[in-house]
Amino acid sequence: MKNRFKQPTLLIQLIGFISIIVLITVLSVSVIFSSMIDDITKKSLGNQAMTVAKMVAQKDVIIEAFDDPEPSLTIQPIAEEIRKSTGAGYVVIGNTDNNRYSHHETENIGKTMGTSNRKVFEEGASVIYEGTGISGEAIKAKTPIYKNGVIVGVSSVGFLTDEVEVRMNEYRLKLFEFSVVIIFIGIIGAIIIARRVKKLIFNLEPEEISFLFKEKEATIESIRDATIGVNKNYVITSINKRARELLQGDQVERGGRVVDSRLIKLIESVILTKQSLINQKYLFGHQLYMVDAAPIIQREQTSGVVLTIRPTSEIEQLTKEVSQIKSISDNIRAQNHGYLNRLNTIYGLISLEQYDEAKELISDEVKERQDFVVFLTSSVKDPFIAACLLGKINRSKELKVLLEIDEESNLAQVPESFSPKLFVTVLGNVIDNAMEAASNAKGEQANVKVSFTDIGSELIFDIEDNGNGVPEKWHEKIYTEGFTTKVGENHGLGLAIAKNTIDLMNGEIYLSTSDSGGARFTIVIPKKMV
């Protein structure tokens, strides 16, 4: 079985890729600079040759020597001194007949110059060019020699190509050494960068990152609860299907950014404290949800938050029911104590043969409950609403609040489109708030009145208390989720739930001041749903 080719690790790939880029870049720059060095060196030597040629052409001794019988005797020593001091390959002085008066090889003195001087003599031009003479290939500069405004000769200075190549090779060697250093530094930098990248991605390979991403996506989608990941700017970085279904435009804007004020406060709190928050109650649509928020810690800093949103779970419902059962148990215990006292009283009356007083006491106790049950049976045809009112009567006794239901109230004509299961949450919340407000304000003098009617095209419920009332400036805010005058967390939901449910039933809720100075809530539900 043949061994399969093993793909190099990400670290090796990054080092190799960055090193190749550095190598190609340095080599390209080196080639360009080498070419530039050639051009610059040749141009520099040409300018240098021209400078020397003009310096020679302007020397008075050389100019005056043109009138001597043997000009070379004077010119040759001076030309050689200049050639040696400037490093030129040759310094040649010639007359208008192209005869040399100087040359570094003395046997060439008096002979005809190897290259043409026509442009110098005819146009008086100074020229720089590359050419080949008896000394070999050279970068040459020629300029005319004037005496009394007349051209009498030519100054020719050249730097031999061999010398130029030596100088350029020196430059190339320095450039090569510099390139090697840059490449070496680049490779070290590539290793450092590659190791840094690997550390940032927890030493994972691309295939592992891809697998983890898919695994995370599948895990999030498999969670039944709504799960959302957000960064510090409230931008959603991950979200599962349940969360997409739950969150609407009033919580999340089109660009995938959380805009709900309560969720933003929750996120800010978790980011600031770096601590998780659990079981925070939030209202989404018409249903109450529990929200957990956990910080995403990166380098000891909170870089984001994970939100888990779930409906009130069966466990939470069970906890609530256990709590209610405990409350009922305590209430039964209190009622049992009261009944024992009454039974002892009745026993005492019978023992004293006060039979009429005993019968009156028993009749009063039974009549109160029997009258209320008869009233509900005859006036409220819907069992859910009747049960709700009966439950609130019992609750009022626990709170020591006088809950009165107007005897003229009637709810006999409940349309089929009306949802009593939905409405009892509204009625229960409003009555609970009224009893709590009255109890806090008046203590044992607390009083709540409830009335309702089905006359006309609407069902109308009035709930009023003798509490402190609601300031007019809060009449609109009081239905906002999270707005509350109570101390502690998870308040400000009851009236928000009630308002949303009433809107769902196309109804209205109005707030005013009762005759006793407390709050009066009027709920209007149309019999015909639009």
C-alpha cells in the first residue's frame, strides 16, 4: 500500500509562503537595484569623466603649450598627473588634426586619435558616450579646448569598462550581502508571524477549524432553546433557528444588531461584571421567557456574550406550583385555626344550650361563601373567568384585602371568538396589582372593587383600588416592559403582558383615577374580533 502524501502543517505552510514572498520580493528589488546601479554608475562615471575633461581643457598651462614647438613635453606630465589623481583610465589631449599630445602609453603620443572628434570641432559640443579605442572599451567624455575663443584642441577622458565593472561588482556584492540579511530577517519574521497565528487559533489546523465551525453550527442548531452570540457592539455573531424565529424587528435590526433596550442593558451588565446572569424574565411578543447570559472571556477581557432564551420551563412552572401549594397550605392552616376557633365557639354555645346563636353563627359562615358561588354561577357563564374571580377572592383573604365584586355585574354572553384562557392572565394580573397597591397603601383598610358587563358590542371590566394611584406622567410608561415602581429584579412584566394580550385580542386598556384616589383600570374587549 502506497504511502499517501501528507499535507504540511499550517505552521510550515505559513513559514514557506511568507518566506517565498520575502525571497521573491528581495530578489526582484535586487535585480531592479542592480540595473539601476549599472545605469547610475555609468552616468556618474560619465559625468566624472566630463568634469575631469573640462578641468583639463581650462588649465592655462595646457592651453599655452599648444603654441610650443613640442606641446607634448609640457602636456604629457600634467595629463598623467591628472589621470593618476582622478583614477581615470586615460587622459588624452589632441589638436585639431587629431594628433595626440598625451597618452598613458607614451608610444601613442603623436599618433592619430582612435575615435572621431568631428562633433567637438564642428559644433563645439561636449559629449559623453561609450566607445572602444586603442585603450579598450571605456565611458568617455570629450570637450573642446579654446584659446582666444578658437578651438585649438580636444580634451578626452575615459574610464575603462574593466574598471567600471570592478566598481559595479563591488556595489553588487554589497547589495547581495544586504539582500541575504533581509531574506534571513524575513524568514525569522515569517517564523514569528506563523507561530503567532498558530497561537491565536489555539494551534489548530485549518481542517480542525473547519470541523469545529461545522460542529459548533450543528450544536447550536440542535439546541431547542434560542441561542445567540453577540460581540461588544451588540452585533450578532451566531444565532440558531429557534432564535431567528423568536427575535423580531423590534429586538434585532436588519443588519443583525441587537436593538432591544432591555437586552442591551443585560449585555452591558455581563460585559462590565464578567459574571453570568440567569433566569432573567423577558417578554417577547405575548409570551414570557427566561434569559440566561454568559460572558465570552478572551485574554481576561469580555469580548462578547452568549444569550440563551427559553420559555418558562416545566421545572419553573413546577417550582411556582410548589410555591403556590405551600402558600395554599399556609392559608389552609390559618383557615383551620379560624375554623377550630369557630367550632369551639359553636361547641360552647351548644353546651350552654344556646341553640339559636349557634345556628346563626353557622348560617352566617356558610351564607357568605354560598352567596358568592351562586352569584358567579348565575352571572359569569365562562368557567375560567369564574374560577379566576373565585381564586382572587381567596387570595384577597390571605392578603387581608376586601375584594368586592359588583352584584350588578353580568357576563352571560361571551362570544365564541373570545379566548377566556388568554384573558384570565390579563384579569389576574390587573387584580393582583390592584390588591398589592391597596394593601401597601392602606394595610387592613385595603379595598378593591371589580365590575364587568357584556351589554352592547363589547365586554367591559373595571378594576379599581384605594391605593396611592398612578401619577399621570406614568400613564403611558406603565405598560412598558421593565418599567416598575417596585424594588428588586424581574418586575415590570405583569402590565406589559396584559397590554400585549389585550392588543392581541384587539382590545384597549385605560387608566384613570378612582373615586377613592387609587387607580382604575378599564379593559374593553370587542365581542367581534376584527
